[in-house]
Amino acid sequence: MSAVPVPRFAPRGTHWLVDCYGVDALLLRDAPTIEALLRDAARAAGAHVLSSHVHRFGDGAGVTGVVVLAESHLTIHTWPEHGFAAIDLFLCGETEPERAIAHLESAWPDARIVKTRHARGA
Amino acid sequence: MSAVPVPRFAPRGTHWLVDCYGVDALLLRDAPTIEALLRDAARAAGAHVLSSHVHRFGDGAGVTGVVVLAESHLTIHTWPEHGFAAIDLFLCGETEPERAIAHLESAWPDARIVKTRHARGA
């Protein structure tokens, strides 16, 4: 972890709220796949992963996942029974959040993805 | 995935983006205090804390904190050098997010807090 940069940038981040509809229920319960998807999305944006964890709620329910980055975070909450996932991408510094979103969109090509961009600390 | 219908349900979560300006720098580096603040805010909203972690970037830099809830998450990123913190409160189910925000506002009475509310899964 020593190679991870200490953030020294201005407090300006780009926060994408990404709501995904029509996602396969089995996938939305698959914690290892969800964790890999988020970590890969973070890397696609040029971010540095500090840690990640996906909590399974069990009994056919969804998951909650968090990827902590040197450049802020990614999170996901899934509702398999509705084919729905709410993803957040909060990225600061020299990252390209749109590449993370493109990664998600390519992983879930049949989902209807509704995304909004919000400036943080502007 | 194409066979999965697009669901038509009411918002599954309330997501507040909370940007805090003019916060004391020492406080924004104080990981235990930040962690307690977030956990207490979650409880004030009636949420159930599953886990929490605050990462210190060291060398006078800020922290990144995550509280994973049964009802989604709270996160924080701090920039002590700018007196700035970006907080997220994503709360689902039978919770009262406004009580969590009131808890934050009472803890940081001198901060300028800019907050926006977003429905997730609408």
C-alpha cells in the first residue's frame, strides 16, 4: 500500500449517481463478481484501490459493496428482486470517472442505466 | 438480461449529498471522532450499523470513512487543508435521513453546509 498516493488535490470531486434497472437477479446476488466489477471500474478510471468489501444480506437478498479509493469511493446496493442496483462513483484528483462508467455499461449492456453528475466541493 | 423487465417502483432510497465548508482542520484529521460522528448520525436516523472504517491518509492529510448500514451507507472524505468535508447519506427503508443530517449540523454548528437530496431507484 505504500505506493498509494496521499491526496493533495483541491476538494473538488466528480460524483456520479448511477441507477441501473433490468439487471439479472443472480448477478445482483453474486458478491465476488460485484466486487471484481467495482474494483475493475475503479482501475479503469485510473483510481487506486485501498480496500473493498461486499456484504451479503443472504436469503436471496442483495448485497452492499464499498470500494475505498485514494481518490474517494465506489459503492453499490442491489435489489435482485427488482433487478435494480444503485451505484455511486465519487472520484477526485487525476481520475477519469467516465471510464469507470463505461466499464459498468459494457459489463451490463442490457441494463437501463440512469446517471447524473454532481460536482462536490465546487 | 434482456428478459428482465424494467421495474416500476417508488424510490428505494434517499441520498443526501452534504458538502461542509469551514470545518476545523484538526477535527477533519481526527479519525476516531469522525467515525463516532458518522455512527451516531446513522443511529440518529434509525439505521443499523453493520461495520465502519476510517482510513487516515497521514502526513496532515484527511480521512476517508465508510459506515456500511443495513439500510445502505454513510461516507465521508475530508480535506483539512481546505476545511472541507464531503459527506454522503444514502438511506433506505424505515429510516429518517433528516435526523442524521440534524446530528451532523449540531456537531458542526459553525460549518457552512450545502446539501442536496436525490431519490434513488425512482
